[in-house]
Amino acid sequence: MRTRPLKVALLGCGVVGSEVARIMTTHAADLAARIGAPVELAGVAVRRPDKVREGIDPALVTTDATALVKRGDIDVVVEVIGGIEPARTLITTAFAHGASVVSANKALIAQDGAALHAAADEHGRDLYYEAAVAGAIPLIRPLRESLAGDKVNRVLGIVNGTTNFILDAMDTTGAGYQEALDEATALGYAEADPTADVEGFDAAAKAAILAGIAFHTRVRLDDVHREGMTEVTAADFASARRMGCTIKLLAICERAADGASVTARVHPAMIPLSHPLANVREAYNAVFVESEAAGQLMFYGPGAGGSPTASAVLGDLVAVCRNRLGGATGPGESAYAALPVSPMGEVVTRYHISLDVADKPGVLAQVATVFAEHGVSIDTVRQSGKDGEASLVVVTHRASDAALGGTVEALRKLDTVRGVASIMRVEGE
Amino acid sequence: MRTRPLKVALLGCGVVGSEVARIMTTHAADLAARIGAPVELAGVAVRRPDKVREGIDPALVTTDATALVKRGDIDVVVEVIGGIEPARTLITTAFAHGASVVSANKALIAQDGAALHAAADEHGRDLYYEAAVAGAIPLIRPLRESLAGDKVNRVLGIVNGTTNFILDAMDTTGAGYQEALDEATALGYAEADPTADVEGFDAAAKAAILAGIAFHTRVRLDDVHREGMTEVTAADFASARRMGCTIKLLAICERAADGASVTARVHPAMIPLSHPLANVREAYNAVFVESEAAGQLMFYGPGAGGSPTASAVLGDLVAVCRNRLGGATGPGESAYAALPVSPMGEVVTRYHISLDVADKPGVLAQVATVFAEHGVSIDTVRQSGKDGEASLVVVTHRASDAALGGTVEALRKLDTVRGVASIMRVEGE
């Protein structure tokens, strides 16, 4: 074993960073044995230098992250600051000064992954980011390496723990959205401003990263269709249950049937209770992968938290350190397929639509005609009503989102349709 | 991209080998793009050269596997023959002649993994075998690489599809073992001689491999305690259900509480219905991993079959080819921890024991005294009986297997205990 240590610079020392530093210290002998050389924490860049950080030598702490990554003797930079800047500039500076980079930054990788990979390649360095998607769950390495000889056709994932906690609470307790959100906030599962989670921004960044890796192409954040889950109601859960389903916020990345394009989207959807994703409870994450040869795989675990995220960061750190010792780099970006990303209108799936209608003869015929005119085939209809008010629940066969959108627009114009109570996609069948 | 192809020799062209060859042909452009060079099937060693093999150039087929691996121009040997010999000699010969090796051979790796890794290291070549455990499920790479910065404490897996199919059928239909086995055989899930599956030999080989990788140590096949599942009855399932459990054949690899030793075992066990492994149906496999930082992870998918196994083989093939192009080798064996493997008697778990007893006063007191004398603490007792016959179901707190064994031996000597109807461990709580 080499005795000269590999030097690691840590950018950020919050929940994840402090756990990375702690494990680097407490498990130093194991890490050295697995890498083939000791690793040394050579510097820690923070915003608040005066904060006491247990187990971290104050002499290593600096507020000058730029100087740290420019030192020239750093082998690996671990970036756990988050956000676009200064993380982006620090990472490119790190490559230019000879370091490889391990990042947990989903927003940055989703937005600028291609440019960052290019910068890493230019300098012959590694860029690893297992922690950016689904925390501790090994997902990027399995997709990029284990399935490198296979053809992935679909990725269906619960990749946001906050929203899964909220939806699980609504499902099990019958609570409404606000009540479940309040509980999640009180328990620390939701942030004071939950927008990034509940509006699907966080999941969309992960969907962009997953789609790119799964399909060997580039999917930009803007390419991901995004709908949040704030409109999901207790009534939707009741409807789902009647269908033998539950509701999850899903990130869905699909290859078109002809293989020539891909789609990526985030939205709440009904999935059958028999689907493995339906049993993913509380704040857990899970990603279901369908590939040509392997068939159906699922990866399950904690999607966030200091320790789980640190586990993923350290796994990458070991790999990157080994690569440096061996004078090699790991598999970088693989975007050779260069597939176009189709708009949401071309996505084909099934729909569950609840309509409030007038309770009089002929309404069902009118509604059915609208579906038929738009080429959307109906699977089942359930009609119920009293006192002049009635509801119609229509479940369709597979249809394009554009066709469904046209159908709903036409339905809203019918005199007999008082309102469209909810539209939800049905996935995982 | 390099234009000179990497040459692959395929040893064995059965269900898995023919699928590997097919995908290498049909997905040649994708594989080349992902590797950075084309891969060429340079030879296929078979036992029956006259069999027609669709898509394989007859000129590549040979019965002389030894000559093929000795050619000297082979970059990677893919071994999908199975069994100990001639596979072992062919693999070591391949290393000596400059090839890296991808194998799907669980029996060989479990028995001789250390020697084969040493041979690979001696010649600076790779030995990869993702397909040897749980078919297509990425498991060896996640354990060896993704969790390389973490400390795995426990691996709990359903790693044999045949037995899971049988147990799932018994659970869902109420069938007995023989009836469920007959169904599995008729559907092609069980072989004509199912011994390797139902007696746990197959799972034990996988447990040895998983324990070695998870704990960075060596676990020999003989170190794995093995009990088959042929004695599991419909009555056991009824008992499990009363406990809120089902029964699975589990491979369990654990680090002792003090971290200084490990255990590996295969046996049927009750697990709570709320445990993610309880929902693994039919012939699917799943492995649950508990680690210090990442927490609880699960990997799920098809554990066998030509295409899924080929997917795992090809993922390894891409990795090994990349390593060759980069002049590097991947992570080899990591057995630095050199932990002793403790015998089954030191395993600590809970037990569900059914006793047939005389229906008279004082029996429970006698039985409880025996448990207490052996230091086995009782969690719950359920007593039922009629017409002079009664049964006692005892569920214990955690106790060592040795203490439980002593307890059962003493119980059998009691006049009032007519028989020990079943003993089953309770896991996953």
C-alpha cells in the first residue's frame, strides 16, 4: 500500500459534509485498505469559520474555497455546497488544477452536467455524483456500469422523500394535503419552504440526470415535464383505492416505442398496489428500471439525510481515489445516442378522469362521444349520482397526452359537464 | 474511438452463452460506443459442435476450449460453462495468456474465488462475476464499489428463485411443499433434480460470495451454515401468518455486534409482512443490505434466466473492456479485514417453536423453566388444546443458536412434551 496520502478538499461542511469528514476520520484504516493509500482531509471550505465543528482540525478550515481548490496538491474535491454558484466555478477550477471531483449537487449536474463532464475530460479527471440522485441508493453506478451491456427502456422512480412521506401519510391516514404537509414539516421531512419538493423541481432535476444516463443521451432540466403534487386530494386517494391503486409522485423516463426519442416527466400518478413502488413508505426512495435483457429491477433505500448521502459520496471518493492511483479515469458521460427529447404531448399512458356532470339521460353518451372524437378509447366508466348532481369516472386505455388534453378541453365545453374534478395518469401496469 | 476490436472468447453456449452472443451481435454499435472500441466474438467453445446456433458463425465454434483461451490474442474470456472443472483450469489458463475473465459461475467463485483473484492479480487482469449472484440484479458492484466508503453490517437476501417460487406458492395457495414443487417443476422453475435449490446449496454459494464482498473478508462455502426448505409445511405458514409473517429461504450474512467476526447462513425463516423482502413474489430475487451510513437498501430483480444473466455478464464485459483500453484493472478481491467466521451456535436471533404437549396443569411452567435454565427469554406463548392433546407456541427474544439448541434438547426430554413440531427462526425485525 502506498503510504503517501491522497489529499481531499471538502467544500461545504453542513449535514452531509460533516458526516463525510467524520467517516473519513473514524473509518480511515478501512478507507485506506480499500483504496490502497490513506486519504487525508487537506482542507474544509465553509461560510462560517467560527462554528465549532467536532472532529475537524480548525487549522483545516478556510472561507476561501477558491484558494483551496487552486492549491494544486489536492487529489479529490468533494463538493457538498449545493446550488449552481459558486459550486460550478469551484468544480471547473478544481479540474483545471488537477483534482477529480465528487459532487452531491443534483441541481448543478442536471443543469450543467454536460459542460462539467467536458471539463473533467479535458483535464483527464473524474466527475462522480452518485449522491445527487436518491441519496444512498446505488443508482448511477448500476445504470452506468452494471447495465452498460443492456438497453434500458424505462425508469420509474420515487426520488423525493418529502413528497413520498406526504403522499404516504395521506394514503394511510386519510389526511388532506395541507395536514400531511404540516406533519412532514413538524417531523423535519419538509423544509419551511417546501416548493422545491412539492412542486417537483427536485424530482425533475433527478429525472434529467437519470434519463441522460439511462438512455446515453442528454436530457436538460427544461426537457422534463413537471407537475407538482399540491393538488392531490383525499378524494383522489379514494378513487385510486377503488382502482386497486395508490398515488405516488413519479419521475418517469421512457424510450419511445420506436426507440428514436425519449421523454422525461415528473407528476403524481396512480400505480397498482401490486407494483413494487406502491409499497415504498414514508420518506424512502425507490427506482424501478425496465431493461431489455435484465427485465424489471428495483433499487430501494433512504433518499436523503446526512449519513446516507455521505455513504454515496464516500463510495465515489473511494472509486475516484482508486482511479487516480491506477492512473485511470472511470466511465464519464455517455451521451453518444443523442436522442431527441419528445414533448409531453407525445407521452402515451392511461388516464383516470373524474367529471362532475348533470344527472340526466344522455350525458354518458355525450361524454363518450367526445372521447371517441379525440381517439381516446375508454376502458371503464363508473357513474354515480343523486339530487340532480352526478359524477362520472372514466378510465382510458393508452392514449397520447395531447389527445387526452384535447378531450378534456372539449369536455369542459359541454353544457352537461359542470367541472373536471381531477385528471390523473395511471402508470406501472 | 479505437477501430481495432477487442476480442472475446465465449466458453459455453447454452441458455446464457447464446444470449450473450446474440446481444453482442445485435447491440454491437451500442457496446462499441460504450466501451470505446468494437468487441468481436473471436471464438465459442462448446461441447456439441454440430448443434445449429442461430446467429453464430460456425467457423467460430470449437470444442477445444483450452486452445481458445491459449490463443494469446483474446482480450476477455467469458465463462458460462458452470461447475468447477474444466472452468477453473480454463480461467487460470486465460489469465496466464493475457485475458481478463467474466464469469457467471457461483459454485466456482464460492469455492475458489481467492485463488482465482490471486491468479488475476498475478497477471494484472480482471476477474468480474456480477452474474454469479442474483442474476441481473446489480449487487456485487454496488457492494464492492458504491458501498466502498460504508460499513455493511448485514445482508439478508432471497437469492434463489426456485425456492422463492415454491414458498410463494405455498403462501398464496395453501399448498404443501411437494405440490408447490411439482408446480414449479411443471412451469420450468425447478430442475428435474431440485436438490441444489431446495437444500440451499445454491443459496449457500451466493451467501459465501456476498459475505466475503460485504465484509472485506474471505468466507468459504464450508463456513456457511445451510438448511434446506423441504421441511416447511402449510402449518408453518399458518403459524407465520398468525405472527404477521411469511416464510422465505434467506441467505443471511452478519457482522457480530462487536465487529470482530462474521456469520453466514442459509435457512428458511419467518419475516414480518411489513419487511420489503416479504413482498418478493414468484421467482424474483431481492437482497436487503444494512450498512452503518446508508441505512437500509434493497436490490430487487430477476435472479436467473438467460437474458437477465446475460445482462449482468455484458455489464461486466463492458467494464473489463474499458479497463483494458485504459490500461487499468477494476477493484479486485478486498479481503484485508480477514475476519473469522463464527459457527452457527454463536448466531443470535429469535425463534418460533411449536410443541405438542400433554394437556394438563403445570406443563407451561415446566416448559418455561427449561427456557429460563438455558438463558432463553420468552417473548410470547400461545397455548391451545383439546381432548388431552395441546400445543404450545413459544416465540423467544433474541438468543444464541447454541442456547436455543440446548433448550430444545432439554424440552424433548420432558415427559409432558410429546414432540417438537417445528422450530423456525424469525428474522428481519
